Amino acid sequence: MKLENQQQEHTGSYYAASVNEHTSYPQLSDSHEVDVCVVGAGFTGVATALTLAERGFSVALLEANRVGWGASGRNGGQLINGISGSAKVNKANGGNYDDLLWDLGWRGNTIIRERIEKYGIQCDFKEGFVEVAVKPKQVPWLEEYAEEREARNFPHRWEIWSREETQDKLGTDAYHGAFACFRDGHLHPLNLCIGEAKAAAGLGVKIFEQSPVTHIDHGDHPVVHTAKGQIKASAVVLAGNAYGQLEPKHLSNLVFPAGSYIIATEPLSDDVVAEINREDVAVCDVNNVVDYYRLSGDRRLLYGGACNYSGRDPSDIEAYIRPRMERVYPQMKDVRIEYQWGGKIGIVLNRVPAVGRVNGNVYYCQGYSGHGVNATHVMGEVMADAIGGTLETFDLFANVGHFRIPGTRWLGNQIIALGMLYYKMKDKI
Ligand SMILES: Cc1cc2nc3c(=O)[nH]c(=O)nc-3n(C[C@H](O)[C@H](O)[C@H](O)COP(=O)(O)OP(=O)(O)OC[C@H]3O[C@@H](n4cnc5c(N)ncnc54)[C@H](O)[C@@H]3O)c2cc1C
């Protein structure tokens, strides 16, 4: 089987240029036997492997390229509570799981904080995530967030910002108001992923890079194959997300890859930082097709957005994203862009992560619809619970029906692109 993402080094992102350490785990060769084999070393795979290892399972983690090579090492770094599609998960399970899903939506946030602390991971973590209204009609949505926090006696800091406060704190008149939550935050995602993988390796997880899985022989003890080796396990977890192509009979056209793109400016002066983001928060608008930005640890503006379903990255990402940044920050027009990159988000039609089993002992977990730093960590725990025999939370997600668009992935992408065009037009109204 030929995999399009076979054995590549990291993309030319700011993150790849600022890693704490370059990983060089061996390629898989020969035969190995473990309790659980995890395929894909993004946040989902690494979190699953680490949680299992913390619970005493023997684990192998196979990555086609490098740890964090996919979306996990390229994303906006915004740590945002919630799991997309939670309301649908609740509805599909009879409607009594609202509180459980609310708590679950914060669990990844807690896991990440604990792991940063426990394993000493340097990933520039900062508290503060701000959702901004780009239109007056979006302000009541932010007020609803506040009402929910109040109703739930949310114990952490949050604030509603008026138009004037938003302008003062973010140095732009592009927004009509904001909701700030300081339990959320932002971080260097590739350094987090590499740090968590290192913690897993420290607990005995056998990590193999440059080892694309070609196929799985199913059975009581499935065998996972790469070109040069194989792993026999009692259970397998597929965590390839938008880059995954295994088990097409069960998984094709369930998750669609959508490109999202980021530019990183040169480091900004103290004056500019004080003007545009003195509280050093992550910012995301509440459109259907979002723009998002934050400052890096060395105070570059990382500005991202724009979804593309064509399967082809724009030839000039700066030309694609820069006008969006300058609409918000016209004062940035002379700032130099030093990095530009993109990655693939896994979109699911109903926005509920696609969680389930190919058969009794081959599990999958993918498709966070652009909202995965927190959710992947929740799901790592949910997958580890399921493998350990506690299936309640896993089943909440697995019970949700998913529509698979018939035909090729190309056709599916065109259908999704049409849907997104509708939402983009709605954002403009
Ligand atoms: C540009 C961008 C910005 C984003 N911004 C944010 C944000 O700010 N906040 C947020 O919450 N979410 C964001 N997201 C989404 C978030 O990054 C993802 O939801 C999350 O990283 C998914 O993690 P994952 O481990 O499931 O998948 P990935 O990180 O994509 O990892 C999958 C891995 O599986 C490997 N793989 C695939 N097939 C095989 C195989 N056959 N054998 C071995 N390995 C295989 C791949 O090489 C890859 O490394 C963003 C995504 C992108 C692309």
C-alpha cells in the first residue's frame, strides 16, 4: 500500500524550527509483541499510549513520519475547552449526559496541565483564550457563554469584554466584544507532543518513527505491519486522523481532510505587543470558518485561518493569510513573515469525533473538526479506559451514527466544500 505521507520530516513551521529536541526514534524492524499497538503519534496516539503506559500496559507507538508531524505539531496551539458535537452526543444517548459532557470537555485541559507539570514539559503554556465577535449579532452568543458559566458556578476566571475593552486589550476595532476564559490558554503544540512522547518512552512505550503501517491482520491478536517489521498486540488503536488511510472499508469517507494555514511574523517589539495583546491571550473569532491568532513564546504573531478542501495547499500561504491578518491589524503591514505552513484538520460531517471499533480489538478515534488540542487528550483517556474494559464514555461517542459519503474521498471533499461555502457566505452576512 502506498501512503501519501510516507516518511517525511517536519513541515517548515515555526514550531519545527523551535523544538526543544529533535526526535529520532528507530524505524520498526523485526517482530515485537505488546498489549496495545497505537498507530499515529499525534496528540491522540501519544495521549493514548501515555495513559496506557501510566496504567501499566505495554505499548508500541508507530508513526509514519515524526512524532507530532501531523496536525498536532502544526496547529494554532489554542487550548480550548469542549469537544465538538457534544450536544449531538448527548441527544444520541437520550439527553441525560449534559453535565458529564461539560465536565469531559474540560478534562483534556486538566490532563495537559498535569502532564506539563509532572513531566516538566517546556511548551510555553499561557493561560487565556478569548473568543471575539466580528459582528454585533454574535455578541449575544458570548453572553450565553457567560450565563452558562454563571449557572454552573464555574470556578475559574472568565470575563466579558465590551467593545471598548476588547479594542483596548487587543489593539483593534475589528471586534464588537469578547469572552475571555483563563482556564483555557495556548502553548507550543509540537513541544507538548514531543514532551509527552518522551514521557511515554520513559515509561517503556516503544516508539517507532518513519514506520508507516501498511496493513493489519485481524484476529484474536491482530498483527500490525510496516514494510520492515510487525507488532502483535491484544488491541490496536488507529489514530491517523486526517492523514489516516488504513481500514478503508470501515473508515474511508468518515473524516475529511481540510487544510488550515498559519503565518508567523518576525518577533515583535515590546511596544507592538503592549498594543495588540498585552495579556498574552489566544484569540479566535466565532465565525463558522474561523481566524485565530496568538503570540508565540518569542512574541511572534502566529495568525491562522482559512479552510480549504481542494486537497492542494495554496502555493503562497502568506499571500493567502496575510490580508486576513492586516484586516484585523492594519498596523502589521510592514511586518516580516518568517514562517508559513499548513496542516490537515479532520472534519466529520456531524462534527462528532468518529470513535468506534473496526472489530472487537481494533479501535479508532479521529475527527475533531478543528478543535483537538483538548479533545485529543480527553480521547486518549477514553481509549485507554475502553481498552481497560471501562466502556461507558467510549460508548457515548461510539453510539453516535455517522453518515459516510458514498464514492471517493475526492467526491466527499467536494460535497464538504460546498457545505463550507454555504457557511462562509453565512459568515459574511
Ligand atoms: C493548521 C491547524 C491549526 C489548528 N489549530 C488548532 C487549535 O488552535 N486548537 C485546537 O484545539 N485544534 C487545532 N487544530 C486541530 C488539532 O491540531 C487536531 O485536532 C489534533 O492535532 C489531531 O490530533 P491527532 O493526533 O488525532 O492527529 P494528527 O496530529 O494529524 O496525527 C496523526 C498522525 O498519524 C500518522 N499516521 C497516519 N497514518 C499512519 C500510518 N498508516 N502509519 C503510521 N502513522 C500514521 C500521521 O503521520 C500523523 O503524525 C488545528 C489543526 C490544524 C491543521
